[in-house]
Amino acid sequence: MILLGVDPHKSTHTVTAVEPEAVRALASVTIEASLPEYRRLTAWARQWPHRMWAVENAHGLGRHLAQWLIARGERVVDVPSTATRRVRELSRGGGRKNDQIDAAAAATVACLHGDAREVAAEDHATALALLDERRGNLAQARIRAVNQLHVLLRDLLPGGAPRQLSADQAAALLRTVRPAGPVERVRKDLARDLVTEVRQVDRRLAENTASLQTLMAATGSTLTNTPGVGPVLAARLLARAGRASRFPTSAAFANYTGTAPVEIASADKSRHRLSRCGDRQLNSVLHTIAMVQIRMPDSPGHAYYQRKLAEGKTSKEARRCLKRRLADHVWRVMLSDERRAQIAAAHP
């Protein structure tokens, strides 16, 4: 097995072939980031029939090359840039850096240090992540437009507009405005433009939700069977967490989401504090699910929350316990869905 370490850049990629047993560089090549050069690279790599690609930052600058190789049946692992930096610092040469050294360091990490991770082909989770990111941008654009609309209506109407403002409500309020002078006419025209912009963003948000629902149905996920989890939250969970099997235990998933408390060293007794680490967007999703279940009298989360309050915990402590429990539940559901999909793919 020959390891092909890749140091990717925006315009060029440098590849170094390393023999794992001797950790010895055999050959190196630099290509431009283009499809003809990709094909030249694979032709160069065919001299080693048994090979594996170790791409530094395969989810960043190396994403396109890594996915292109996977689509053609190649095996690719991701090597974090922090790991290649450690290899350079611990090797001879005083931590010198160039593209060939970085490529060799990526292969060395994949061979010896175990920091590399298999890269999977892009699937529904990637599409959900793209739609979720687009939804976040649309939501921010709507908030910005509505805030500007509030400012204009405050100057056009006594007392301004109500706090929860829709496009139809704003249009109805504007119809009651009779501009007195050029300044008010400009304000009303700008407000009309913002109402049109809000309507367009609302339509795009509705289309985004429909696309998320279609993709969620294609994944076969059962996350939406959990009380308080709709298609948008379920899509965000799948997009941010990825494959559940990459977390060995539910505790590892809880640590990744920042819902696992951090133990504090103490001389007299063991104490814990709130974790500020982990994926904060996943933490926010679990917090939303917890708050919804607390308000649903028939949900299991509501019963669990009330039981923790009866044990003497404060409302904040009870919510944190519920989020930790929800993290375990979400991990189990996602793992079950993943295994069911694997069985269906193996035995169609």
C-alpha cells in the first residue's frame, strides 16, 4: 500500500507518494486545480496499484479533489492541518515548510499517527447542510428587512407598527399613510420596496422548507417522530452531526453537542460545570427541542422535566438534564436510521 499525501491549495495541489514501511518519499508531482490536471494526476498514480490518498483538510481546500477521487473509486482519508504541523515540528529540519513536506506529512500522519479519518462521498447530509445554510442566510435577510421597515413605519405612523410584523400587515398600514411632503413620499416608497422584499424572502423560505421536507423523506429519517422535531430541526441535526456512527457512544455525541457537563477537580467532592464547548448550532437545536417538549404536557420530555424539578433541581438544571437526555435519544435514533439504511442498501 502506497500513501499519496496531498497538500491542496486554491490553484495548485502537490502530491507526494510515501512508502509506509520505511516512511520514505518515492516521488512527487504538482498539478494545477483543473479537471485535465486531475486526470493527469490519476494517470500518474496508477503506477501504484495499491494506494490510498491522504488529503490535508479534505473538507476545506481539498474538498473538490477528494470528492472527485471518491467518485472514481479511490480511497481517501482526511488529515487535519494541526496533525501535519506536529509532524513537521517533530521531524528533522526545524519545522521547515513547503508543499512537498506538507504532502509527505499528510501521508505520514495517515500511516503512523492515526489522526486520519475516512472521507465519505457527499450524500443527503451535504445537501441538507447547503439548504440549511441558505435558510439561515434568508432568515437573516428577512430580519434585516423587517427591522428597516419598522424604522420607516415608526416615522410614518404614530407609535410605529406592532412588534410581530408580516408583509400583509405592513402593506395594510402603508395604505393608511397619506404622505405630506417629499420626505414622507420617499419613506413610503422605500417601505413599499421593503414589503416586496419581505414577501420574496418569505416565498423563498417556503420553497426552502419544501426542499428540506423532500430531502428528509428521501433519507428515511425517523427524527421527526420525536415530539418537538420538525423537518427543519431534523435537517439541521443531520446536516451538522453527519453520520451517527462516527461517534462511538452517546456520551461522545453529547460531548460534541456541548450538552455533556464538564467535571471540575475538587478536593472534597466531585462537581460539574456547564460546557461551553461543542457545536453550538447543534446545542441550539437540542435546546429548542427541550423547550418545546417542556411546553407539551403529553411529551416524555415534559414528564422528565417535572421529575427533575421534584428532585429539587432548579429550572435551569432540569433543562440541562433534559438536553443531555435528548442528545442520547437523538444519537440512538440517528444510529438506528443509519443501520437500517445500510441493511436496505445491502439487501435491496
